[in-house]
Amino acid sequence: MITLHELSNEIQYLMQDFLFIERVNKTKALLTALGVLPTLRQKQHELLHNNFAALFVSAYDKGGEFELSHISTFYSVKAGLPSKTYVMLQLMEAKGLLVSIGDKQWRITSRLAIAVVPLKEADSAKHLVAAK
């Protein structure tokens, strides 16, 4: 099973794809609306929030299951993730976005999948037309 720390290493390359970024933005909006991501100092923590949301888009693309190998804030910060990553995952589980499948292992639920699924071809075409 892939870990969030492994996914965080891949994110910098994925964040160059505008369709991936669009999915990240949808996910970040959902997480903010549900109170998982704090609204305090959003601009200062924009990179961390983007990285956190990108984890779930990437995890969905790899089967929707992931684990957190270390709950230490040190490992989270070292990986470029929010220091309270484990607490945020627990909050996501409480809000029905994730379901626990083992010790520090989760699966993305349909409630979170709404935001992380790939854009439909019609949606992609709208973005291309709007960019011209």
C-alpha cells in the first residue's frame, strides 16, 4: 500500500498538469468547506494546503487506498505536509471522506471521490475553450 509520504514525493511533478491542478483545487475547496483545512492564514499556507489536497487526488489515481507510515509531525513537515496531517486525516474520517481499513490506513469514500475524480472530457474541453 502506498504511503502519503511516498505520494508527497510525486506531487511536485503532478502539479505541473493543469487538469491535475483543477482536481486539486476542487479537493481543496471541499476540505476547506468542511473545516478540514483551516481558513486562518490561507495565503501563507497555500502550498501546504495544495500539497495536502493533491495527496488525495494522487491516491485516488493509484487505487484510492493509502497509509500514513509515521504520525510524527516531524515526518509530515519533512515531507512538505501540514504538521497536523494525522489529526486532519482523523477529521476527514469523522466527516465521512475516508474510511479506516486498518491501523493508519484509509480508503477514499464516494463523498471525497466527488472532488478527486478525473474531469470529464466535456469539462476538459470547457477549460481549453476558456483558455483561448
